[in-house]
Amino acid sequence: MATAPSPTYSAVTLNINGEKHTLTVDHRTTLLDALRERLDMTGTKKGCDQGQCGACTVLIDKRRAVSCLQLAVAAEGREITTIEGVAEGEQLHPVQQAFLDLDGYQCGYCTPGQICSAVAVIEEHAAGWPSAVTDDVRPEAGPPPLTADEIRERMSGNLCRCGAYVSIVQAVARAAGIPAEAGPVPGSAQDGSTREGAAA
Ligand code: FES
Ligand code: FES
């Protein structure tokens, strides 16, 4: 006796920015497409659609994720934060404010992903997570100084075709609370050692 084909659609409830959204999706629908095409939440951008540019970055359970590689059905029950949910009402998140104040963008297409990524970078760093450029990775060493190299490495999954990297690094440093009196972030325009087009 022939078995019935498996259903290819399911109803899922996604918890996005504190609100529940129930929709029926093809199992192959990515979270990115569910956000943009089904829920009209177009703040999250589609760049490469294959996990390489970071434009589609959102937070899932406060961790960074590229939503083009995440199936919507796999995101059920998780806490999803998109760029639309980063601010507190009318109050911009400090990362958003720093990007505005320091021109951390040109065309702005990569910016939602950059901002979501930076929000998590600052939390990851404060929690003591090392990066690939951290010298002392012993837990007792605590968080490393959030240097420009640390910021660039931690933000390296977010590409910017406009090359706004210098300002992006400065904005992340500002939002992380690195005081201006500490001097220019090494590698910034003011530092005089800017690497043109250096990857963030
Ligand atoms: S669109 Fe997802 S990483 Fe590029
Ligand atoms: S600001 Fe244009 S791609 Fe980054």
C-alpha cells in the first residue's frame, strides 16, 4: 500500500521582537524569506542569500544568526530579534545611535545586519568570549580590550560594499562605551593608520 506523501507545509509560530506570529510555511522557507515576504518585516536585508555577507543577520536567543541559512520552521520557540526590535520604543539602541552619530554607513543596505551583529558583539565581549585575535584566552584573563582589531575580527562576518568599515569600527567602540578620552580607535581615520577598505 502506498504511503501518503509527507506534508511540505506546516503552521509555525515565530516569536519576533516579543510578538507571536503564526503562519503556514513551506518547510524550505528560510527565516529571512518568512520575515521579508510573509511578515512584511523588510528591515532584515537579503544580500548573498548564502551565508556569506551578513546582511540578513538577526539575533536568535540573543546570538547572531544569518537568517538566510535558518529555516523558519527551525526557529519556532526561539526568541528572534530583528532590526525592527532593537530600539526601546522611540529610544534608539546605543549601537543605532552610534551608527547615526558617526556615519557608520553609506547606502545603508548592510546596516541592519551590522547593527544586529554589533549588539551581540558587545554582549559577547562583555561576557568574556575571546575572538580569533585575542592574545590571552584564559578565562581568568577576562574580556580583552575591545581594540579595533578585536572589533574587526568580531564583525568580520558582516560585509559592507560601500566600505564604511572605519566608521563602523568607531561606532561599535562608541556603543561599547570606550571613552573618547581613550583616544582614537587604532586604525580609525583620526589614528592616521586607516587601512582603506579594511574588513570590519
Ligand atoms: S543574505 Fe544572508 S549572509 Fe548574505
Ligand atoms: S553602507 Fe552600503 S553596503 Fe554597507
